[in-house]
Amino acid sequence: MLDRTGFKRRRFDDLFAEMEDKAKETFGEKANTSERSPLGIILRIFAWFLSKLWVTAEDVYNSSYINSAEGSSLDRLGPYVGITRVLDQYAVGTVQLTGTPGRIVEDGFRLGTELQIYFDTTSRVTLDQNGTAEVAIEAVNSGQSGNVAASTITVIVNPNPDVTGVVNLDPTTGGREKMSDMEFRDLFTQSVAGGGAASIDALIGALLRIRSVRAATVIQNFNQEPDAWGRPPHTYQCYVLGGNDDEVAQAIFNTGAGGIESYGDIVKVVKDIGGYDHEVKFSRAEEVALQVSVTLIRNEQYPADGDAQIRSAIVRYIGGEDGGSYYNGLSMGAPAVYKKLVSAVNQIEGIEDFTLSIGKGNVLVEDNITLERYQVAQIRTADIEVKRHV
């Protein structure tokens, strides 16, 4: 039923009660509608199918609203604020090939890690006089698994007598899973002002619409004097997590207010429609290293690799490197919530009880860790201590 208060779905019990009343009105009060009677069975079958139709009708109604729409219905609301869901992406990077000087290595040359995460070269390259060359690579499979640490791509999958070695000097980046409904709703909320310009909301919305940007924030200095962080008077500073420098600078220039200076430690030059150069400044999010200590009381069901599972669960929640893969974890400015960490550890079998503490700068507490708006939490497995209760 749809009225001024919204949509109210009829449930199975409601439908059967109405059908039972109508049956007794038609056949008399003594009509048998019990579970085993023919009439009762027929009424229940019809009520069940009708309840399924009411569920579909409710889904159709909810698909019109950002807070209740799901899947493709949610995707169709994005264009109203100028955004689209970020699909799964492939990690990219570069590797250094070593081999016979002057030899050509065609694109599509397959490489990998010891953990069987595979990459293909994306261009043709010629080994120089020293027998080395750098070439761009892309992960074969999409997702965060392609974000591997430096010096982990060392396996030649397609043997080539002219190539004797390979290594990635830097981590690969950019791989991610398809944006979840929850992430897309957050992006929608932050992008509602994206159709405008010369406002903080519009600027954040423009940055978030860059596919490889995970998070963004803007901090202004309204004062007549430089603030405590060194921002000049009447300037704004964009902090960006992810994204290409040139794309970020262009988005800031296109959306920022004319005559108000941007501020930051990264400086890029962009051109206006007349071809004139303009400096655009912004900053990268500051990564904050966290430490975690877990003290366990375990039983016989505790797995042999339980300590590794605990470390992996913590890294996946906070963000960082685990087993050669990078995980995005918390977004910029998001706190590390103590109870969520406890919940992540609690998923491991065989733990009778445990205590957990978290902190930064080697000061550990049993509380949430809050960050500044321009900071993002990161953790390494080496900084997660798992020990037994004495």
C-alpha cells in the first residue's frame, strides 16, 4: 500500500489473514482454512506468491532513493549528480628487464610473483647496451591483489632466451575491486554539489569523480594571517588520496574559484581555454603508521597459521601490505575504530579470549585512533604483535 507515509509492504501473514476473512465471508464462518484443509492450502499458496510480488513492488519503490537503491538501480541514480560507480580496475606499474643487449621484447610478455599474481607488459621495448630496459606492466586480473610490493615481480612466466631477469623496483598500484553499494552512496553524498563550481563541496566532488582517487578533502584558511600549518591567508589546500597528478591539478583548476590561490607542496602547470599557463598546488594525504598488539588465549581449534590470519585481518581493515599485496583499508581522515578491529580478530577460529591495543608512535591504547582530515592510516604486518597470554 502506498500513501503519504510511504510504501508499506503486505507480508505473508497479512495477505493470508485478509484472504481467510474473505473466504469465510464467502463460504461461511465454518469454512475450514486450517493448514491441512484443501481451502487452507490453496489460500496459503496464493498468499505466498502474492507476498513475493509485494517484495518486488517494494524493491521498485526503494530503487528510486539513494539510501535504499541497490545494484544497477543505484548506478542509475549516479548521473543525476554527475558520477558513475568505479568498476574493478587493474593494477599498473613498471618492471626492469635484464637480458641480451639490443634484443626486442614484444608487448604481452608475461611476468609474475612467487604468489602467482601475473602481469603483462603493455608496450614493445628494446634492451639497451647494458642489457636492461624499463617497461610498463598491467595486472592480468583486476582487483587489489594486483597491488604488489616492490621487488616481488621476479618470475618470468613466458620463457624468452633473450630475457634473463625481471624485477619491479616500485610497488604496483591502482588495482581495486568494483565499488560497493556503500562506497557509492558515500561518493553520491559527497558529490551532490558536484554540478556547481567555486565551492568546497564542488571541488571535493570534482576530485572524487576522478576514477583513481579514493578520497579527497579541502581545508581553507579564511584568516588574514598564515595559519598554524603555514597556509597563506585566503587560500585552500586540497589533500588527495590516489589519482594522477595532472588529472588532479586539472580538476582543481576547472572547479576552484578564480582569483583564490590553491596551496600545497605539489605544483603542476595547467592551461586555460586561451592556452595560458596557470600554477595549481595541492598535497597528498599523509600516511600515518599504526601499531597493534594482540594477546591471545587460544584452544585446540586455533589454526596453524592463526597468527598470520590475525595480521591479515588487521591489515585488510586498516590498510597496508600483506603477503605482497596492498589493501586500501580506511579512507582519508577515517578513524581506526577499536571495536571494528576487535571484530576483525574475533573472526579467527580457536580464540578463547584476547586483549588488543592500538596506537601510533609506539603508544598503544585500547581506544579509537583518530586522524586529521588529511591523514590516512597504514600498517605493516611487522608492526602487528601477536603473543600468547601468560
